[in-house]
Amino acid sequence: MTALENLTDREKEVLKYVVEHFISSANPIGSRSVSRQTDLHLSSATIRNVMCDLEEMDLLGAPHTSAGRVPTDKGYRYYVDVLMEHERLSSLDEKSIKDRLEEANITIVEKENLYAETSKILGKVARLLAVVSEPSISKGIFEKLEFVKLSSNKILVVLNILSGIIKTVILEVDSDISKQQLDTLASSFNEKFHGLALNQIRELYPANHSEFRRRESGVLNKLISSFDKITAEEEKGNKIFVGGTGDVILQPEFENPKNFKDIIELAENRNLVIHIFQNNVKTDNDMIITIGSENDDEKLKNYSVVTTSYNIGEVKGNIGVIGPKRMNYARMVSLLKFTSKLINEISGH
């Protein structure tokens, strides 16, 4: 962005106005409107010259059907990086999100439904596609496990992750094992592996295998295999939830049948959504915005993606929105920050 560092205050003000006007109205804007509706006190001819300069810098573009100007991908990027001001969520939005999430957490036993509900709420408030992933528990810190005997060949394993997350796994075993043997095995396993991440336990277990009695080791082998299954499910994105399809299609961009078809296909393209999350979220709590041509995938060239992560103790999940480049970036940043903080608070109870 070195070439753009010398933008004058006048150029910045005009660019900011054009971007924010287009975000709110979806209509290109001409120099006369900018002259009338800003505090620059400049003639439309002067504004026209400024807009021409911005167009030469590839910050503004002109749609074929209009004499007005719209932001380019580069214009949006400059706006997001330099000109965008913080926008606080309305108290009504905050209350609506908080009430619905708390209600979902109280009434639904399965935590995954909390994340599914979050994607629906976020999609409705943002009027964009909203994506929420379950926390990645393979990196969660193991606290303890309990074995519950269901039948002679079925054992329920209750895994307690340090952040208050509980995962259950059913193991099928070849021979009957007594409750006392299971309790002894659980106690030994807890003592050995408490405080390690699940993926670390998978790596360390073979070296510790001989410490466990041979008869019960079959149970532990299957338990460690179930850790592999949990990790594989996370890598495949089996626990990703998409909401807001019915809301994003109300945006003006999707009155065009081709655009409408594209956004529906995008919402249903699970592999692409997983790919976005794997590539966009690098470190905890970063807010990452990719705009149009900055997105790797061709299917995303007409869209912007805003992603961040939420933390439940040591465990991390992802949350984000996908929509037209003409989105209210400041509001989306505030919305995602608020929602990720709320998930952390609710899930931590």
C-alpha cells in the first residue's frame, strides 16, 4: 500500500464517503451527490477530479450502467485498513443475541446445538452467511476420563476437557471387564496423562503401553483410536454449522438470478467453507478480513469473508461471516467480537 500512503485528507474523505454510501445504499454515487452530502464544501467539478484521481489509483471503479462510482477491492481494503471507524453494536442487537444464546444453552443438552444456534442467530442479525465451528478438542487439555459400563461388551467413555467441555465415546470391547478393573484403568490413565492435550496423548500412548495390564489394554487401544476419529472428524469439518442463507439472499446483489444461484451453491459447499476457516484463522482472536480478489478460491472473488476465533480455555473454535463485498465491515467486526466473547462466557459456565 506504499503508493497509497500519500492520499490527501480530501481524497480520504471522498473515498470514505463513497464506500460508506455504497455499503448502505447499494447504489453508485456521483460527484454531485458527494458535493451536496459531505462537509467538504467543494464544487462537484472539484469532487469529480478527486474521484478521477481515486479511480486512477484503482480505489474506485465505474459500473457500465452508471455514471456513479463504486469502491474496488483495493478501495475496500484501504477503507478497512485506514479509514474505518469502530461501530458499536446496538443494545437491541446485543440483547437479542445474548438472550437467544443463553436460552439455547439452557434448553439444549448437546453443546453442538449451541454452535448451530449461534450460526442461525448470527446469520439473521448480520443478514449474511454465518459460519461457526465447534471447538477443536483434539488440542484440548485432558482433565480426566470415566468409564461407565453399558453392557458386557459396551463401555461409555466420558472425557472431561479442562475448559468444561465433555465428550462421550462408546467403545465396543471383545470381552467382559469388571467395574473395578475399569475404575483402576481410568485412575491409572488419568494419573499418567492429566494435563496433556488429546493429540499429545495419542503420540505418547504407545511408549506407555507396557505400563497398562495386557487384558485391559484393548480398551485403551480403542480409546486412543477414538481420539484419532475425533481428530479426523474435526479435520473434515464435520462440526461446522452454516446459518443465514435465508437472510443473505435478501441483499440487493442476489436479485440477479446468477448471483442468487452462486450464493446458494456457496452456502451448500461444505468443503469450501472448511477451506476458508482453515486458511483465514491463523492465531487466537485475530480478526481477519479478506475482500474479493484477495480470496484464493475463484468462487469467492465476489465476496468478502470476516473470520475470527473464540476461546474456551485452551480450546479454540472459529466464527465468521461471508457475504457481498458491500458489507458493513465495522459492524461485522463488532458483531463477531461480541458473539465470540459471548460463546466463551456461556460455554465456560
